[in-house]
Amino acid sequence: MEWHVVNYPDGISRSLPKVNSGTREPHRVAIIQDWGVGLQPLYDQYDATQLAFDEAHQSGLLDRPVELKVVEVEGLPYARATTILDAVERSVREFAPIAIIGPHTSENVPVINPYVEEVGIPFIAMCGGLELAGPWTFLTPNGTFCDEAVLMVDHAVDVAGARKLGVIREDNLLGDEYTTYMKKRAHERDASFVADVRVGSFIDADTAAAAVTMMRDSGVEAYMYVGFGANAFSVLGASQKLAAEGYAAARITMSIFMGTIDGLSQYTGLIDNFEGWVGVDQFDERNTTFTSMLDRFEKRFGRRPVHCYTAQGYDMGNVVAHGLATAKPHSRDGLRRSLEKIRRLDAAVGGPGNHISFGHYDHRGYKGDYITMRTVVGGINVLAAD
């Protein structure tokens, strides 16, 4: 048999670039921050998230690193809803992350939820709204309005000894939900709200002073301020003025109290504005998961940010890392299903023993004392009496 060699023209394979097979691409996660943009406490939060991912890779929990992209964009109530939605859509389209962390506020999560459900991407947020978790939305809540409301009323009754209560509430989703549950709890505790003042989302000092004066004139023994917090500077200032004039009612607020953090004065003014107030926070020096994380954070970044957003940032990163570790396959839907299997993951947020567990119909993560009540005494944020 005679063989013939045929000279074929160069095949398409000869034109292909040289590619190394077996290269592990990093996971990608996008952080979309919708409030506090440009402020140091949020930088602490991002770095804590990075720390969680880096530790997961270094420990062998993850077989590849996580590439983070941070997008800072002001959302509602300052910007338009379309502004935050456009930022999320662009990040998902251009960066192609396997999950997004944020946006977070109760004004913006409802804007984003329909989009993430349509696209099918795991969405981790620290929103406190009771009804804002969803099939693709997982919450490590930065407080929860209904739970905070119960704790605030209980503090007024049990610690301050008050029965006549008052509320200054912003006319928004937060103000409405807080007030509903505060009044429900007051009824259960044989207390009553004798003053209920509704204010806009943006008010001046005179309007704030009138609201606090209404508390005094109504004989309120403990009053509460609830809302997004854009009015915090005005309301806190008015309360300090009347306190100096002798109005000694207990003053209690929700997660606005986290404005005591150094670096958030843009929202609430200096920590002195909170002197004498009791409020909702989310860090506890007795939580060794929190303090040991701070030790590692300080070693890595050279600073020790003792506040709840460092804890929140770490928990959100740690949740995604543990979800990625067992996701099969490493797809968005694989991650979603894996997140639902996370059980009793130690949390940096909250008191000792707080942990994170999700389930098929349970996308609210914290299980335990994830809310702390703190106060400012002599310009220092300390645990409040219980």
C-alpha cells in the first residue's frame, strides 16, 4: 500500500492563542454601598469583608481567592431609586459577580429585590425590614425594626420605669414599622403612647424642637425617635436643649444610635449629641468572636475599629465564604442553595453565642442576641443597664 502526504492549509487551531489549562479564576463578589459613602466606618466594613474572604482562602476553606469590587453610590432617600438600581445592574453586567453584598437600607432593598429575583443572583444585605428577605435575598440584619421596637419599649418600662410613652417618627417605611410594633408592645406591657409626632424625612431645628416640646407638654416619661436618621442631628440637638432645661424623660432610639461611631458625624453630629440617650447597637465586648476578629483585623490593617460595622462586614463576608465552600456547582444558584444550608456559624455581631443559620424558608440569618442596648456616658459608648 502506498501512502501519500497531503499538504493541507493551516488549520484553525494554529491561529489560537496559547492558553494554560487548569487556571483557577477567583470568585467575584460586588459590594454596593448605598449610605455612608466615603466615610471611614464603611471602609472598616469593606476591609472586614475582605478579611473574611482572605482567611477563608488561607485556611483552605476556599480553593481560590475572592475578588472584591466596591461601588459606593448614595441611594434613597437622598438620591433617586433609579440611581441605586442602575448601579446594581451595571455592576452585575460588567463585573459578573457570583453574589452581591448590598445595597442595605430598608428604602433601597425593596427597589433591588425584583431585579435580583429576575436575574437570579444571591443578594446579602443587612437591612432590618421584617419582610424584605426573599428567594435570592439573605439578611444579616443591622437590627430589625420589630425586635428593636420591643427592646426599646421594654427598656422604657423595665429600666426607666415609664408608663407614659411618646414617639417622634419620620414619615417613611422605617417610622411606620417601628411605631406599629412599639404600640403593640406598649399595650402588652400595660403602657401607652400619649404623644405621637410624625415629621418629614428632612426637618429643620425649629420643627425638631417643636416635636420634643410636644413630648414634654404631653407628660411623656420616656420618648423614642425612629426613622432613617436624616433628622437625627436636629432631634438629638433639641433633646439635649430640653434636657438641660430640666426635662428628664428617658430618651431611647433605634439603630440611629450607631451614629455614635467616630466618623459618622455627618449624619448625627458628635457623640455628645447622644449623651444620656439609650439606643440599639450591635457590638458587645463580651463576644469573643468579635474581639478575636478585631485582633486579626488590627494585625492585618494596623487599626482596631470597635464598632458594629466591622462586625457586620466580617459576618457578611464569612457567610458568602461558607456558602461558596459547599456550593455545587460554583454558580449563582449553587451558592443560593448552599447558603440555605449554613447552620450555627459564629457571628461577630451581637452578644456572646449569637450565630447565623439559614434555611430553605428562612433567609434571616442571626439567631441569638444580635441586638445590644447601649448608652453614652461621659462621651463613651457603653452597654446600657438591663
